[in-house]
Amino acid sequence: MTAPAPRTLTAARGQTTTTGIVTALVGFTSSFAVVLAGLRATGADPDQAAVGLVTLCVLQGAGTVWLSRRHRIPVTLAWSTPGAALLVAASGTASGWPAAVGAFAVTGLLIAATGLWARLGRLVAAIPVTLAQAMLAGVLLPLCLAPVHALTATPLVVAPVVAVWLVVHLLAPRWAAPAAFVVALGVALVVGVQDGTQSWPGLPSVTLTMPVLDGTALLGLALPLWIVTMASQNVPGVAVLAAAGYTAPWRPTMLLTGFGTVLGAPAGAHAVNLAAITAALPASPEAHPDPAERWRASAAAGWTYLVLAPLAPALVSLVAGGPPGLVESVAGLALLSTLAAALLAAVSDPDDRVAAVVALLLAASGVTIWGVGSAFWALVAGLLMRTALRASAARRGA
């Protein structure tokens, strides 16, 4: 067997590095607006949101480098994009930013506990996929409607963003959300300069927030955030790696991301987890023809996240000077594919469709009962409806 030519080996390594950089750029730009909207919705001011984004980038970047090098497989970490959308839906339900930070820390503990105790992992797996995805779809729906509302309120501001997203989506779907994000930054800059609200971004003041354990925040934010992160990020992330022929290091990953979330919570990190959609890039032949070498693509993605981290404050400052609804519009466009997948999964089982629709509508309603947000009640109502319908069907069949 002949050894690969040096030029061929160099080209493959270059391809691996490029794939890793693209993975991080797509992951960052396609969901940056979602995370920013989520942190702001739960009470973070611009400086706190900027520090939260920097912390998330550092945690997922360093974690990706460590896991990929340690296990020699293309493990890629990310922030919880569905979890950030949940934060938007839970706006006003937590008792301020410290309570939200406390919910983030508890979410991290639950993620770590899932890695330690198999029974807790089985508990998550026991939640019907249809109901978990229905809850997620209900959480995403109001945010995905944001571009529609913004188009009617400020058409000249939002129309260029939507138009670019649509054109790029037709040509290269992977780059549609990043392209819309870049256009939104340009619009924010132009509008801010015209209004005199845009200034040269400075460094944010770094202040850590002491977590506060609030019962309503734990039920309405921490528990749904854990479920959404596990069901929509960690479990699909494992499946993506398995489809590519890799076994995810489950316990080390859950412990690293869980305790990383706990440590990052005072700085505003809501959840770190396995990447789902972008995880397919480093694990594919596009990264390297040799599966044993694809871990280098994930490592390159991790280093790229570390390079992107210092840019977050400037991006937050730029977006903060833009018109209202712009960030939410970009976030809604970025989540359309996720919403479509969640809707499809929610109605996939005919026996669960009514229960799933109940959960979806309740989650989308945004109602607050006893201070607890709609995501928690959506799951409760969906489970009760599913149990009642199945019991009724069993009696009729007896």
C-alpha cells in the first residue's frame, strides 16, 4: 500500500480545516440572533448579553477542541438554539435576570446528572417525541412569525433581510441565515448612523450575576430548557455521529457541557450541548476522506469559535443600535427549518396528533399560570391528553 503523496495529504488537511471553519461560521451566524434575543428576553442588558455570548463561544469552542482531540472523533459542541428560542417564549415569566441565571445553572446540573445516571436519561427518552417536538414547535411559532409582523410594521427595514434570505435559501440553503444576518447588520448600521444612535462599540462591562433559585423559573424555564436541549440537541447530535459511523462519548460530553453550563451561567450562558445540524459537516467525507482524521475538522471549528468570541460584543452593540424587531426577524428566519422539522415530528404519530396539537397551541399561547410559563404547561397538558386518549381507545377496544 503506497503512502499518500505529500501534496494530496496537504490538500486533505486544508479541506479539513476549511470545513471546520465553515462549521463554526455557519453555527455562529445562523443562530447568533436567536441567542441574543433569548438572553435579552429573560432580562439581560446589552452588556450582560454580550458577555453571555462570549462565554458560550469560549465554552463550546474549548469543549469542542478538548473532546475531539481526546476521543479522536468529530465531536462538535454548540449553544442551545432551541433553548434560546424557549427563552424568548418565556419572556417575563422568570423573576428577573438573576432568576433566569439560576435556571441556567440548574439546567446545567440536570444535563450533567443525565450523563451520570442512566435512569435520568431514560426519563428523558420516555417523553414522547411527538409531545417534545410539539412543545418546541409551539415555542418557535411566535418567533417565526416575527418577520411577518416586522414586514408590516417596518417594511423598508426588514424587506431586504427577507429578500436576501429567500434568494440565498434557493441557491445555498446552508448560507441563507448567515446571509440574512449580515444584511441585518448592514441595515442596523445604516439606520443607526442616520438616527445618530450608532456609536463605536466598546468593551462590555463584565459583571457576574449571582444565581437566584426561583420556583417558577425552575418549573417554567429550567425544566423545559433541559428537555428541549436534550431532545432537540443532544439526542440528535448523538444520532448524527452514529449515522457517520461514530459513537459519541455520552458521559464525558454530558459532564463537560453540564458543568460548563453551570460555570458559565453567572456570565449568561444558558446551555451548551452537542451540535445537531452543523455536526454533520465535520463528520462527513467533505471534511476528510479518512474517517480517522475528521476529528481535526471539529478541532478547527472549536478554535474558530474561540476566535469569534471577541467579536460578540461588537455585534451586540451594532444590533442594539438597529431598529426594533430586526434581531427577532433574523431569528425567526433562522428557525424556519427547525420549526418545519418539529411540526413534522409532532404529527408523525396519528394516535398522538390531538395531544400534540394541544401541546403546540398551549406552548404558542405564551400564557403564564401561577408564574410558570407556557412551555411547562404545554408538556403537562399534552401528556394528560395523550394518556386520556389512549385510555379511551383501550376501553373501546376491550
